Amino acid sequence: MRNKPITEGYRWLMQAKADRKGAQVLFDAECYHLVCFLSQQITEKALKAFLYAQGEEIVTGHSIEKLIRRCGEYDKEFLSLRSEAAPLDGLYIPTRYPNGVPDSIPADIYTKPAALTALNITDQVMDMVGNWFDAQDCREC
């Protein structure tokens, strides 16, 4: 039996929140490249949470910019996040692989300021998605 759309979306949001806690642990441990990657992943999960809650059954893709545009089809407020959150797409691959950055490694390239910026963007998206779920009175999800 499939979950109700709101329930499925809420599951995705809860995983995003759990991952956000993990990102903080990594930040405190100065693993900034991993924080940058996780910020992209957390944001992706939060946006997918919203889309699943709208009744979408299969939500594919990793592009934050594209997911925001899709969310904007249901709620135009999401489009206000587009220009600020779209750069998270650039954190999907180069934060993980040495061949993603020239003559260095991700652990040396992605610093504390980059991680802070990524987390701030992630938190903005998480807040918008979380507020939407709160407005749905999702305590019963």
C-alpha cells in the first residue's frame, strides 16, 4: 500500500532534517567539502519532499535549480529561492572527486566559508519546505 502524498513527502523531509544534523557534525569536524556535498543533497531531499507531497509519484533528478522550478509550478514562492539556491548544483560532483577540481582535492578547495554559505542556502530551502508542511498541519503525517 502506498503512503498518502503528504506522508511520503514528510518522510523525505524528515530524512533531510536528519541529514542536516549530520552536516552540522561534519562542519564541526571541519570536513567542509562533505558539508558542501551534503548541503546539495539535503536541499534536493527537501525539494523532493514538497513534490512528493503534491502527489508526484516519481521525482527524479539532482538539479536544485530544476527542482525549484518544478516546485514553483505548485507554489510560486519557491521561485524566490532559485537564484540563490541554484549554485548548489555546482557542489554535486566536484566536492567528492579529485578529478572534479584542477590540481588539488576537494578537501583543500572547499573551506569553512563555502560550507557556511552552502548550509545557509540549505537552511533557507528547509525553512520554506518546513513552513509549508507546518501549514498543512502535518503532525498526523
